[in-house]
Amino acid sequence: MKFLGFSALALLLLSVEEVLVKTFSFEVTRIDVGLAIVVYVATRGTTIEGALSAFSVGYLLDVFTSKPTGLYPFLAVLTFVLVRLVAQVVDGRSRASYGLLVAGATAGHAVLAMFFTWLTSSDEVHVLSLSGVPLQTFLTTAAGVALWPLFRKIEPGERPDPGVLS
Amino acid sequence: MFKFLSRFREPLIVGALLLVPLLTYLTKGHRGREPNTFDRLVLRLSSPVQGVLTWGLEGVAASAAGYVALRGAHEDAASCRSELAHKNEELNALNEAKAENARLKTMLGYVDGTHDQEIVARVIGLNPSSQYLSMRIDRGEDQGVRVGMPVVTPDGVVGQVVRAVGSSADVLLLTDPASRIGGVVQRSRVRGSVTGAGDGRKLALNLVRREDDLVDGDAIVTAGSDGVFPRGLLVGTAKSIARPAVGMFLTGVVVPAVDLSRLEEVLIIPVTMAAPVVPAKDGAR
């Protein structure tokens, strides 16, 4: 039940992130530590454990947003599948390549979140929330790389199965 | 059937984990859901951690700032004493005006819509998604905070409580695109609507007719017409006012009076509907 370990870690990291973002006086920039976990489980975990962990991280992020809509669990599992797909061609198991995958996933996740929010909203101003993405990508990548050893304590194994969903 | 399920177990589980939240999102759209038991448990677990972290970080910052602030403290104290003397004079004049105002209101039969004591809360975090600009405070339904209550500081409006759970609550900030406030120009009493621009820094000014009297630097205060905020609270200052060649309305932005990225404490006004109080019939004009 490694997904329980990742869920507990996500809960702690999201709580800390909320405080740090406030302490650093960020306006629309965030440190997407949950996404770092999703990318890690996509590159190293088994399909079921990884998908459950991604869903759980997304659910926690959804609850923390103050307006849970189901968007973030969906985006977390979608990111899990997309990273799994990319990992077919790029080996994301080393620390450096994992950092690159986190950077790509953070930027992609922000754009997808903005797109789906725009899709169900009459406002067009959500695009402005993307102004913080470059810094957010840098901070999330740095956090992901720094937390990598901790993630390895929970899931030390190599991904046993090839393929996206097998 | 069993063989099929067994063979495609993993794609089916992942597909379900994708589809269920997506359908929930697309059908319920932007409304969000009320916190369920599990949501409440998550929030109850996280808020003490955030409280302790905030306390620790602010303690460290205050200690560091204390050492730095000692430089030039003597000159600052002399300056403060002088400023305090001026302020006391102003306060005295304001008290006189307040007393006169109260007497005139009594004579006119006006019933003041005063509310209970504000609830003071400490900001313990900003939500981790940039799509919804909200913040977490350390007072919740246990302390009497309810959804819909306006949140302010002495400088002006901050936002509105959108979720209250246990001993924490979430406040939708003015700058969120979902935030809408009825505003009025303090100088000319022109009405308009103020919405969040989504970038965390400014607000958009809407529905002000192009022929209305509004210029850069005008103070925008709450109109009290939105059913949330009491009237007269400072929202911000008008900026970049322009009258386009075509269209009914002018365009412009409002710079919030409160720096929302540096908030530490806020006040929650314990009313959920700032409706005007109807005067008693015998005193009504």
C-alpha cells in the first residue's frame, strides 16, 4: 500500500506548500509538489499503485483549492498517463531526467488546468493565471529533485512492467 | 466476462479514475461541492500543521526584523511621538464629527446597520492552485465563521468566506475571476461592478457608462448592493481609465487597497447578508 504513503506525504507537502507560498508572498505562482509525486509514481510505480497515488494526490489538491470540482483528480491521473507515455521514449528514472519530466508536467498541467477552467467558465481572464508558470515550473522542478530521495524511500523499486497501462 | 475484466483490469481502473472526476467536473462545472466528511477530515488534519508552521516562520522573521529595526530606533520613536500628537488631534475632531453624526441620525430616524464584533483571524496559507485565488485562515465554523461572510482589513476589502470547516476557513480573494463586488466611486457616487482579473494584482472595473464621472485616482468603495459587503468599505483606486471610441462603457482597472500577497491578519465581519435595515414605521420619513 505505497499509495497510502504517497497520500500522507502529499497531505503534508501540500500543507507546507500553502504556508510557503503565503510566506514568499506569491500572487499566482505555486510550488506544485503534488505533481512531483505524480511524475515519480508514473516513472517508477506499478500501474494500479501509481494511478491510485495520482488520483489521491489530485483529490487532496482539489480539496485544498477551496472549491473541489473534480478537475484536479482528473488532471493528476491524466498527467500520470501522459508521463507514462513519454517515459516509453525517455527514461525518467534518473534524478536529472526526472527533473526534466517534472518541468514538462508542471507546464503542461498549468495549461490544461487553465484550458478546462476556461471551458466551463464564461470568464476569459483565467489566461492571466499562466503568468506565474515559468517560476512555478522552476520551483516545482527544484522541489521535486530535492524530494527525490524521500520519494525513493517510499518507492525504491524500478518500474517492473513495460508499456503505458500494463 | 470475468476473463475480460481480469485481462483489462489495469486499463479499466485507470479509465475509471480518469472518467469519474472528469464527468463530475463537466457536469457540476464551476460550482464546486460542499465539503464531505472526508474533505473535512483532510482540512482538520492540515490546518494545525499550517498553524504551527506559520507561527514558527513568523517568529523567526519577527526575531530577525527585531534586530534590524533597532538601528535608528531612537529617531523613529521621536518621529512617531510627533505623528501621534497630530493623529490625536485628528481623532478628537473625528470623535466630534461622529457624535454630531449620531445626533443627526437620531433626529432623522435613521437606524444604523451595525453588526457584531468582527472575528480576528490569522492567514495561514494560500491555496495551492493558481486557478482559484483563495487563502486559508485559522478561524472556522467552530469560532462562528460562516460561508458568505465578508473579510476585510483596516485598509479595505479582502474577499469573502467560501468554505468554513472546523477551525479553519477559506476566503475567496477579490482578485479571483469569480469575485464580483458592487462598487461606487467615492467622489461622484457613480456605480459599477468590480471583478477579479485573475493575475493576483488588479481588478477589472465593469459596467460604468462612458459619460460617467470617473478619473484615474478615484477611490472605489463598496456599494452595499451585492448582498455581501457592507457599504463604504474601500476596495481600491481606479487606474488606466479609458473611454473607447465605441461601446457604452468605459474601461479601467482598480488597484486593490489591500496588498493581498502580504496579508497576515484579517477581520471577518459576522454578517452573511449586509442588507439595509428597514427603519421603524413611526420613525420613518
